[in-house]
Amino acid sequence: MPRAKSSVTIADVAREAGVSTATVSRVINENAPVSAATAMRVRAAIERLNYRPSAAARGLASRRTHLIGLLAEEISAPFFAPILRGIEKGAREAGLGLLIHCTQGTPAANSGYRRPLGPHNTDGILVFAGGLQEEELVYLTSLEFPVVLLHRSPPDSLDIPAVTVENKRGARELVRHLIEVHGYRRIAFLRGPEGHEDSYWREQGYREALAAADIPIEPQLLAYGGFDQKIAQQAVTAWLEQGVKPDAIFAGDDEAATGTIMALQAAGLRVPEDVAVVGFDDVYLAHPLMPPLTTVHVPIEAVGREGVRELVRLIAGGEPEPLTLLPTELVIRRSCGCQEEA
Amino acid sequence: MPRAKSSVTIADVAREAGVSTATVSRVINENAPVSAATAMRVRAAIERLNYRPSAAARGLASRRTHLIGLLAEEISAPFFAPILRGIEKGAREAGLGLLIHCTQGTPAANSGYRRPLGPHNTDGILVFAGGLQEEELVYLTSLEFPVVLLHRSPPDSLDIPAVTVENKRGARELVRHLIEVHGYRRIAFLRGPEGHEDSYWREQGYREALAAADIPIEPQLLAYGGFDQKIAQQAVTAWLEQGVKPDAIFAGDDEAATGTIMALQAAGLRVPEDVAVVGFDDVYLAHPLMPPLTTVHVPIEAVGREGVRELVRLIAGGEPEPLTLLPTELVIRRSCGCQEEA
DNA sequence: TTGAAAGCGCTAACAT
DNA sequence: ATGTTAGCGCTTTCAA
């Protein structure tokens, strides 16, 4: 019969088992020697009373919440789900709870003493991209509070560990493939959002690949795609209307690649016969009705997992790993002009 | 200058402001009268010291964590992201933190005194579909602990508030459209996973619509689609190989509709000219390269939002609303045979 | 290996 | 309107 309402405390268990509360605590936390017989009695008492330790009391006494936080700007598929899955899995395996909070462009709420996530309620936090302003990062660092950045590098002079992916290398290989295998020379690039690091490095990779092939950058082949299907569609449509017709379009990400393909198809152009299109992220391959897209695989879930791993290390007082750069991988399908194998 | 490491406590603030800790507490919680002048001094002291109340101490003393939990089986796009967004938004607006945990088929971890979510660390929880075993629901209910079910109805004899959508009505209207507007009579249905409530009610809606039109159920037109693209594809392929060719296929959900369309196209059949296809959920409309799918819109994000609203009501001691049934809405596009308007 | 007891930082009576 | 103080339920020295 479960006891109703008023909760069972460690003192109840201690009484039931005929030991002190300290001993019960030791059995629960397994952090001090307890004789097998005693432990058994305690566990039986816990079971019998259906005792569950109060997280608040534990946290107050031990100064450990066993919680980690995730701060993001917004919950947006398709990128958010896999990274969250990685984080949740990592947290679960480390025996930590996961507290999540989105800023949703409400940085105002994140001020004063009402902070959503921080030392007052977690043992450490994960910050996804722009989930936290630099000022607060500075503050948390001064407290030596564990923070790990995801898909974002630390502000200058702050050495906060970051986990991200090889955007530049992935983009470079992708564009190199277009040049070397297909002989394309007029390769357009659709930029992602301003200030978005993934976007920045992908552009660098694009530039490096062109430079390596001695192909000059044509400014008119650079446009804003915003990592967004609609924006990319408009950008490509605008090109077409101006008579700009590249050999290939590197859309910046898969979302933009979708918009690119739509714009091309709407103009009666075939992909890849008339214009090749490549994306980045490899999140839409799941969608079978899209022309098989050549893209760069990004290990999104792994970023979450590695982020937790690093955070756990910091919490344990271990040496920080300044930068974890996860590998990206070229995924050749059909939209670049290759014949996909069956 | 922020103080490093050792955290600022309410006593520090009280001293700095020249008041008692009780007064500081009153200012923070705004739950008792404090003179404007005093409040100002306290706030200034809080600001100066960069004080942030310890969640653990607050929780221990007040027996409120200001946290709600979300329990799910797994984090799977595309359904999870919107519902999470609704929940997170609701929690944020209510000033509550959100703790999430997935069971991932590890019910074992959810036993003994190491429960991920419950009265020991939250003020109430949201259970998405099969996120929690019946036994634990019974236990939590006996404690009068606030629980709200999402996309799942309570076990017999347990009156736990639930929030879900009008699956039956949506399916009925959808099939009625196929019958009345298009005159289809051989309408196939692809079932979702066994024990999945959405699936169950959609089938009921399908049956009701057929019954209302005096069309007998043809057992061979019922198959298992598993709310899964691959499984649906196989099921439809199997039909085709057996020479079963329905007028229309209600795929159970959009995911299965995708597989259905693939199977049809692979067999050289056109949608909707040769076979009409309809889905449910309206999650893929975002994907522009798919033939515009006639489906039923499910307000996924609203389920999350309403779930939080109900949970907040329970936590505040309000009257429970046993069942919140959110409306679904028929979305006519092209895959049923209609001419979509521009 | 075990127990006693002093906090952890806050809230909520109860006084005044 | 404000202060005093007794806990909240645990962990963690310190002793034994």
C-alpha cells in the first residue's frame, strides 16, 4: 500500500531499517562502505515504503543538482530533434536529468535574478548556437561554472569548450567534387544567416575549393539563401530572371537545396541535367520523394552526445577539451550529376 | 565585479540591503507586502551582488520545484518537435522549467528509487503516449500527484486528465470526402501500430464513414502500415502484387502516405489519377517536393500547450478537465483528386 | 562500519 | 511592514 500524499523521508526509512539516516544516505549514494547485511535491510525498507529521495534536499545538501541544462533559441525541426536526442541519451547514460529552455528571441526574460538556467539549478549547461548572450557567458565563466558550446565557438578571450562539425572541410570536399568530378566551374553559393557559424565556415570551404582550382569567385554567384527553403527559392528565381545560370548550386544547407530545386523546376530546368544542386546536413534524405540529394552528412546527434560527454568531464573537474570537431562526410547521390548506385 | 565561485546567498543580500532574509524573500516572491523603498533597496542589493536564488533551497523550503516534467518513449521527429515546442512555450509562459526524459524502451531504469521524473523533482508531469507504465500512473495518482496524459487516454478506473485530438472525427470526414466528393467506394486503410490510440480512433472513423455510406468493409483492404513509410510501402506493394487495386488509400498518417505514394509510383501508377492517397497529421506539407497531400491537420503544438495549461491548473489545485479533445481539420490538396486552388 | 549532529539556503509561520 | 526562527530532507564531517 503506497503511503498517500505526505512523502516518505530518509528518516522514515532509517527508522524502518533500524539504522541512522547517514547509513541510508550511504546506501543510496554508494559512496561509503556499508555492510552487506545493513545495505540489504535498508534497501528492503526503501522498497517497502516506496521511498524516493527529494531532489531539492539532495541538491541543497550536496550542492549537486544532477541536472544539466540546454539553452537554445528555438525548437525547430529538423535540426533540433536529433541534437536533442543525442543530449538526452548522453544525459540519461550519465544519470543526469535534462532541463531545457528556449529563449525564443526573449533575451529580456533572461536577465535579473530570474535566469532560466544556471548554477542555481543545474550542474552545467549546454548552449546551442545563439542560446545565450556573450555577457552571461562571461559571467558564468568567471564563476567557473561548466558550460559547453554547441555549433558555436566561444567569444574572444573566453576559452569555453565547444563542440561542432567540420563545416569547412565538408564544404570544400563537396565543391571539389563538383569541380573535379563533374568539371563544373560556375558554382553558385547560397549563404546562410548572418552571424551563423556553420554558414561562415561553409562559405570558407567553398572559397578554398574554388581557389584551389584557380577558379575566381564571381560575386554574382553568391547570394543569400538563409538556410531557408523559401528564401533560397526566391534567390534562385532571381538569378534565373537576371539570366544568371550556374553549372551547379551549393545551397548552403539541405533546406535551401529544397527551395533551390523548386525554383529550378518551376523554371523548367532539370536537376542535375541542367543545373546540379547540392546541400549540406543530410537531414532530408529521409524524404523519399525528393530527387536524391548530394550533400554532406553532419553527425547532428553525435554533437549532442559529445557535448554532454564534455560537460560531464567539466563537472567532474576534468581537463577541458577546447574544441571537438566532429567529422562531416560527403554523401554522393544524384543531384550533383552522379549516377547513384542501387 | 561578479563574486567568484562561492555563491551569494539570501543572507548576503539581506545584509547588503540592511533588511532580514524574510524581507528579501518577500521581494523575490512578491507574495507579501513590502514598502516600495525597501523593495528598491533589496533589488539594488540583488543586482549589485548578482544574487540568484538557489532552486534547491527554494524547493526544499516551499515544496514547490517550479519544474514540470515530460516523459516520452523517444524523441522522434517529426511529431516530437512541435509538441515539445508547445510544451516548452507553455512552461516558459507559466514560469516553469521543463525537465525531459525519454524511456527509450528502458523501463527497467524507471524502477526503484531512481525514478527520472516524479514528485521528488517536479510539481507535475506530462506523459506523452506510452511514456509511463500503468503501474506508475496508479502510484502517482494515489499520491494525488498532478499528471496529464498526451495522445493517450487514462487506464480504466483512473481519471487522469488527457489531452488529445479528434482522430475519429478527422478520419471520418476525410473518408467521407473520398466517398461523397469523389465517389470512391473501394477505400483501403493502413493501420498504425498496435495499441496506438491515434491509430485505433482513425480506424473507427474510417469504419464509421464507410458504414454511413453503406459500403461494407472489405477485409482485404485493411493492412498494417505502422505509421511508417517503409512498412506502408511494402504493404501497398503487396496489394499491387496480389492484384488488389483500391480507388483510394487512407494511409493512416502522412508518413505512411509517403510510402504509399512511393509504392504506387514505383508500380507506374499515378496519384491521384489512378489511385487517390490521403494521409493524416499534416506534417509533411512543409515538404514542397511531395505531391500536395490531402490530409487531416492535427494541432500538434496545441496539444503540448493545452497539456501544460491543464497541468498548471492541476498544480494550482484547480478542477481537472477530464478530456481535452482538440479539433482536427480536413485539408484538401491534390492527392485525393481535387483541384487545389492557387 | 555506523551514528550524531551541524548545516545547505530558503520559506513561512508567528511576532511585533 | 518587517524581523525572528523553526524547519524543509538531505549530505557530510567528526567521533566512536
